[in-house]
Amino acid sequence: MFWSGIPREVRPITWRLLSGYLPANMERRDLVLKRKRDEYFGFIEQYYHSRTDETYKDTYRQIHIDIPRTNPLIPLFQQPAVQEVFERILFIWAIRHPASGYVQGINDLVTPFFVVFLSEFVEEDVENFDVASLPLDTQRNIEADSFWCMTKLLDGIQDNYTFAQPGIQNNVKALEELVSRIDEDIHNYFKRYEVEYLQFAFRWMNNLLMRELPLRCTIRLWDTYQAEQEGFSHFHLYVCAAFLIEWRKEILSMVDFQGLLMLLQNLPTIHWGNEEVGLLLAEAYRLKYMFADAPNHYKR
């Protein structure tokens, strides 16, 4: 039902369910939410004061630097109250996941959850809403839910963020292999102009295309990712392939390395909406159907 998009008014509860944070059993829901929210704020009490300790100060400093760069054009994310929420979420996540710790790019992954859970309490435009005007309990619940849902997401792609980021390296290789199969012209064009897939696709994997798409499109994309088995890991590869092929004409019209890279790093999606994302997902599904179950086509 939710693969093809979730209505705004039920998206918050649906995302909690799809990420495995909220139990399907309705009788247990209030109890589980209260327990998990209390547990998160227990972590804050236990660990957050240690952000200035020698052990963690570099982690905290990096988070502190990255947060103002997260969606810099959206007023919501420039509010001190919101930036403090993000700092707490990311710091607690980092010290509870020492195998990877905080890596640049993880800061982006909080934003869709935060916006969706905030939209439960805001009827107008969320991107300009003053979060400090909400009751403190509501602010705390949004923060805790964002933390737990982001954690669930990262559990499935943590090797993207461990040392040397092997998950991302493997995904970029797989994308190259896939593109060489589905569009030899583009693949050979990159070779001709010495464009490496890592030069543009590393960010696509590291930030799950969030830097390439408007936030509203990311939220729609994540409806499907959460409804699709291994959406953020396996299916994302096919979305990236479909996304690349979407710009086929523009890519093949470039006549030098510089122009190609500029295009690939600044694709014009500013006016994209649900329709474009829907078409992208349909093409990704078609590619997955053709290649995922036919590894012989997929590898040379």
C-alpha cells in the first residue's frame, strides 16, 4: 500500500511502523513509545555532558561544524533549538556506535524523520515553522522518535560508515557494473572523459541522494525505501542507476571532463516533485526486476 507514497496525515505513524520502531500491536504502542523515549533521554543524561571530554571532543566538534551546513537554505534547520536537537541525536548515536562513530553525511539522515514527525503537529509550511513554539514534551517526543528511526535506518547500512566506508565503495562498484549493462553509451562516455563513478556517486550513496533532491522528494522517496525490503541498501542502487540514466541526454551533450563533473554534481532537480520521483522509482523497480534476480546479466 505504501510503496507508491504515503498521505501526509498518516505518514508519521506509518514511518514509525515501517521502521520497526512502533509495534504493530496497538495495545503495546503507548507503553513502547514511552519506554523508548525515556531511554533516549536517559542516554542524554548519561552521556551528553561528556561531549567536551578528550575522548569525544573531536566527534562533537565535527558534528557542531556540520549541522549548520545541513539544508542551509531551509529556515527550519537554522533555528538554534533545532540545531541543538540534531547535535544531541548525532552525538548520542556516535558514541553508542563506536565501530563507525560519526561520519559526515549522517547529519543529513536525521532531517526527513525530523520533518515528518514535526508535520504531525504543524499544519502550515514546516520549513518555516518555529519549533520553539511547541510544548516541550512535544519537542522531546519528536527528538526521541527521530533518533530511534534514524538508528533503525543506519542499522541496515552501517558498513557505509565504518572505516574506509566499504559499503559505499561496493555500492559505487555495483553501480558502475549496472550502468555498463543498461547504458553502454553513458558508461563509455565516462571512460572517454576519464570520469570515475566515485567522483559523483560516492555522495549519492553516502547521503542517499539527499544532496541531489529537494527535501520533499527525499521524503517521498523514503516512503518507498521503508516499504521496500532492503530499500536503503539494495533498492537504492537501482534508484541511483535510474537517476543517472534520467540525465542521459544532458550527459551525452557534455564535451569535456569539467563540464561532465559539474553537471553530475549539480543536477537540476530543484523543481522536482512527486511525479518525477514516482517515475524514477518505477524505472528503478524495472531495473531491479531485470537485474537483481539475474546476476549473470549483472556481472561481466
